[in-house]
Amino acid sequence: MTIHEYDDGDVRQVASITASDLGVVSIERAALCTNPQTNALQCYLPVDRGGNDWVITKLADVATPAELDPGTARTVLTPDPGGTDSGTVKDPVIVTVGGRYYMFYAGFDGVSERAHLATSVDGDTWRKHPDNPLLGRDYWHDHHTRVSTVIPASSAPTWLVFYDGSGVSDTGRTWNLRTGVAVSPDLEQITDTCSDGPVYAAPTADRATGISTFGTCRYLDVLVHEDRWELFAEVAREDESFELRRAVTPTPE
């Protein structure tokens, strides 16, 4: 995992943590947030401890990314045997509101990953939401769902929940993911708004399907400015590799 500072197009690496540093097999999508009480930086890392044994760990709070210490990692979220996340928990996305933490994560039940939620008042002890998973196996995403980013809507008292999804019949369904959007009034209940197909897909594929096509657009993140959004996502190329892409759009009404 590497952390970069971004300033209007200028990117500079400021920290790096490897799987070896943590004594694990692999690290995937990390999450950074700010402690609402102390303003300290908090880092959550999903790690494979071996044999696809994914859990979510947290490093000790620090003032700057360069101070992150892999030696302080401790597990804060694990699978629940018999539950909808009985296999693995990974890929956290964290939002804090009013001193409360909301962690959206991918939970695997032995069939596929689906979007789940856990909440916390301190960032260290987490309670899983009783209505997990948040999105069903429906429509074009009847195999896989995973929250990619959550931002406040610009013109309504609600939240926009962007998510990755794929279908059972999609080619490469575990990684050929496109991006949909849902809405939430409270970060706990979400409603899908694009049952007819994803809102973002690579131009290499039909928008609504990944059957025999390679249209990955996943891990979307949005940097919200006063008058515009900057969107970043991992997107498929014509040669079936991936690249990080950036797009700028006026703030939607």
C-alpha cells in the first residue's frame, strides 16, 4: 500500500506499507479517515492472513501519513460464521458524521461478495448492521456488490452511495465490475437507483452487461469541490489491462 498526496494534478508519495511489514500475504484497498474528536489520521487495512483469510485491521492514530506504523496493526473486524460475511471481510470505505463512524465493507458468504455496513463511536470497536447485506443479488449485479465511495448529494438532504457490481453471467465476474449508484437518507438504509444498468462502465463494453466484454470501472472515488467533482476510477483498457483515470465534471444539480 502506498499513500500519495494530491494537489491539483500533482501527485507525491508520502508513505508505503507492504504485506511483509504486516506479516500477511496481501493488502488490498485501504481506507483513511480523520478522527472527528482529535483530528488524527486513521488507517484501516484489509489483509489476507493466508489462505484467503481476509480481515480488516487498523493502525494506531497518527498526525501525518509518514508516521503510520505497521507494528501497531490490530484486527477490528472479522467474518461471522454462518452470517452473510462468513468467508471474508475486506475493502472498507469509512464516513464519519456527528462523531459516528460508518464502515461499508465487502462481506463474502461463500458465493460472492456483497455490500455490508458496520458502525462505531470510536473507530476501534465496531457493530455490524442488523440488516446486512445492504444490496441484494438483483438486476445486473446479481453476483457481486461492493461500496466504492459515499458522498453527500449536492441538492438534497441525502447521500449518494456509489458501488461496484457484476452479474452471474458476466465474463470475469469477480473483477469485471461496473459502477452503480444508490441513495441513502441516513447511511444505514440504501435504495438502488439504477436497476436497469450501471451508471459508469469502460467504453470497451456495453453499459449494462459484462457478457463477453471487458468493461471494468471500479473503485470510484470522488473529490468534492465547491463547483466541481473530480472522479477517479480504475478503468479497463482495450488491451484488457487497467489504468487509473481522472475526470472533472461540474457539481451535479
